Amino acid sequence: MNPTERIPQIDEALEWRYATKSFDAERQIDPATWDFLERSLVLTPSSYGLQPWKFFIVGDPAIRAKFRENGWGQSQFTDASHVIVFAIVTDLPQSHVDKYAERIAEVRGVPVESLSPLMKMIESDVIKGPRRAIVNEWAARQAYIALGQFMGLAAVLGIDTCPIEGFDPAAFDEILGLKARGLASVVCCAAGYRSPSDKYADYAKVRFAPEDVIEHI
Amino acid sequence: MNPTERIPQIDEALEWRYATKSFDAERQIDPATWDFLERSLVLTPSSYGLQPWKFFIVGDPAIRAKFRENGWGQSQFTDASHVIVFAIVTDLPQSHVDKYAERIAEVRGVPVESLSPLMKMIESDVIKGPRRAIVNEWAARQAYIALGQFMGLAAVLGIDTCPIEGFDPAAFDEILGLKARGLASVVCCAAGYRSPSDKYADYAKVRFAPEDVIEHI
């Protein structure tokens, strides 16, 4: 099969998806599907492959309730099958880059020393270079790649999602004890199945006309 | 068919994909596939649905050559079938929010006035509220959702991609005349087919171990 034959099913999935406001609290994503979705997070592309992130999968009902309190009371935090907190590694430390080099060496079976050109390039950019000043924003952008890929692929698998920026990041960091670990929450995503009573599911999807957002040059 | 039966093919696609360094300059993405990929960009989710972006699809060889000159000489700019520049709407103007309200009214057949609670919420956040100070970063993060979804879905369709942050955004803005239009480039993505001689295709994919990036709570 030519992979492009998948277009109709993906097209249908993108039309089907919406930011689910009300999840069916009784329905859980089955373990095999969730395992794959976690795997897709792990496989997300990132700048230099540095993966400046950690994904917290929060099931604990008490913590979920605290999230809701610090997230505008949004029911997605308590009712969705799964809740992900996308956290960044803050002030990207040299140790993270070193760990990455060791991981490349391990996976590819090459000496760490052979990676020094790449590591020097990374250091001259996000560790000591011009992007150091915005390194946390750089990391946050990478986390949003993960968010975007996750929502798109979840839709193809028939899994509902709701991206959530409406929460108090400082409170979430406190709840999860992130600051002391050099991490910070940047965005959340609830995943599961829409409640049959979520009226938002029936609203027509609103996007600007293609000619307003796409320009060919 | 249960959509979760698609897991093996998506899993295979994510393993297959890599940041393509060398594209086959002779192979073009067919128009139907590209049309769908553009459509997927249009359908990308964003904060409040505000779509603070514009996607430039650049085919002009002269402009592509200028991109390469201002993009570390990377051959992806000239050799890939398609090149997208992801641009944000800078300093999100009230007019953008108004245009969004009009679009909702048009698509859903409701009076614009009925949307005022949502519009007030938006205004009290990204127009006049706490996130105004970081509104361009907020917009850039949204553009990265589009990038993430695009790369994931392209892989499922057997299309190679390479995300590119290594370029001079000011130069790109100049080349495309973005500043005067209230736009700014934030990231690029090349798309097409890998060159058979791209040695990077054979390198083992490097990701941190799942237990290093995923935490269950």
C-alpha cells in the first residue's frame, strides 16, 4: 500500500478532532494504545535531537483535583482518561548535553569523542551562544512540537485530546516539585474520549480560509 | 476498523522518519498529497483557535537560493520538494481577534455579538492581559504545534521532512517582506523525499530511554 492512500482516514480524523471540553470519565484509553502514545512522545523530533523535556503522565486523582483547582476548574483535568504535563528542562545545563552525547554513543556504538563537532555546535548555540538568552523559550517550543505531533496522531487513533494552556504553571510546578529538579511545566494535554453530552463536539470547526493563512511563493 | 489498528503503521512511520539532511532534488510530492498536507496545516489546533500564523510555501528557486545563503548553506532549502516558512502574526492586533470573531460567526451562522464572552476572555489574556508581554512567544509556540503535527502526519504519509531552526529569521523576513505585514518567521520545514545517498537515513535513531523522559504519577 502506498502510504498516501491513508490521506482520507487522516483527513477524516483531523475533521473529527476538536478541543474536547467534556470527557467521558468512565472511559479509559486501553493500555496498548496509551503505550504507543507515550512512545510517540519519546520519538518526537527536537532541535539537535536534544529532547529538553520531561512528560508527566498524571493519574493520581488527588493531584488531578489540585490541577483542576489551579486550572480554572476545567473538568478535563479530572475527567480525562490521561493527563500529560509537558515540562521543559530549564536553563539547559551542560550535563544535559553531555548525557545526550553519551546516549548517542551508546545507541550508535561510537566513541563519545567522535561527537565533539556536534557537541561544540550545540554548546556554541544553546549553552553559550546567542540562543542562550532565550533557552527556556527554545525548550518550550520543542515541547510544543511534542504537543502538536501528539494531538495529530491521537486523532488518527480515534483518541480525543484537549490542549490546555489555561493553568497556573507556578502552581503546577509546586504540585509536581519541578523547580528543584530543574524542570518547569509549559503546557498540558488531556486525552481520552469525549462525553456524549459535550455540545462542543457538534460545533462546526472554525479555521480561517486557506487563502488567508497559506501563501504560495 | 478500529482506528487503534493503525498503531503499527504509525509506529513504523515514526521509526522511519528522521531529520532528512539530503533530499532527492528530482522527486516532487504529488499535488494531491501536498494539498492534503496544506490542509492539515490549516486544521492545526491553536490557543483559543486564534491561528496567529501564516504558512509560506516557497517554490521560487531564486528565493530558495537566498534561503540557503541565509540558512547555513543547508541544501534542504534548495533540494526539497517543498519548503514551508512558519510565520507568526506579531504583536497580535485586535483586528486579528475581530477577524476571528467574524469567521466564527460566518462558519457557525451565529451573530458576532453572541461571541463577546469568548472575545472578552481572549482580550483579557493575549491582548491586554498577562500574556501580552510574551504574545510573540505565545504565537511562536502555536506555530510549533503546526510544525509538530505536520511532521508526524507527513511521516505517516511516507513524506520526509526536516525541521530547520538554523536560519537567519531577520534575513528571511526581509526576503519575504514580512515585517511590514506584521509577520515574522519562526521556523522552517523542508518536505519531500530523502536522497538515496543520505547517510543519515541509516543512523540509529537516538532518544533518551523512556524512563528518562516519561514519569508516571
